[in-house]
Amino acid sequence: MKVDMRVGRIIAIDEFPEARKPAYRLQIDFGELGVKQSSAQITNYTIGELLDRQVVAVTNFPAKQIGPFRSEVLVLGAIEPDGSVLLLEPKPGASLGARIA
């Protein structure tokens, strides 16, 4: 499979002041795939809005080093004309690690 998209739940969030563009450092639980980390430029959401939120992420791209942080997955969202990001979300209750077809 060229692009492996999976359902995950954000379980921890930290500010990422070292990033060139405003971003958060996320810890995302993918069930049997384990917990992966991601740098995400989704600062139009508050930490409270993101914590425990289900997201869709690409899990099979190579990890990317962003400053001192290793981003392992790519969280997906739609980029609005003003530059804000609207996260792609599965239906509530989707299983962690479920493949997006």
C-alpha cells in the first residue's frame, strides 16, 4: 500500500517553540500500531480541543526530523484559504488503528 492512513487518538500535546512555524508536538495512540509522535501545524486548535480527539494520519511515510523532534506520522487536514487547518476526523467511536480505505 502506497499510503497507509489510520485512525489515532491524540493522548498528549506539547508546545513546540523550536519549530520554524507555530506547531504542536503530538503523541498519538494507534492501538496495536502503538503510540507515534507527530509535529503538526494545527495551532488554530487549542490544546484542550485536541486532547483525546480522534484524527486520521499517514503512518507509513519515513520519519522526518524537525529540529530536535522526530515526527513519525503525518496528521491530515484540509488547508483553508486563510491558512488554518481543519483536521480530518473519523466517525466517533472508530477503532484505534483502523485503516482508512
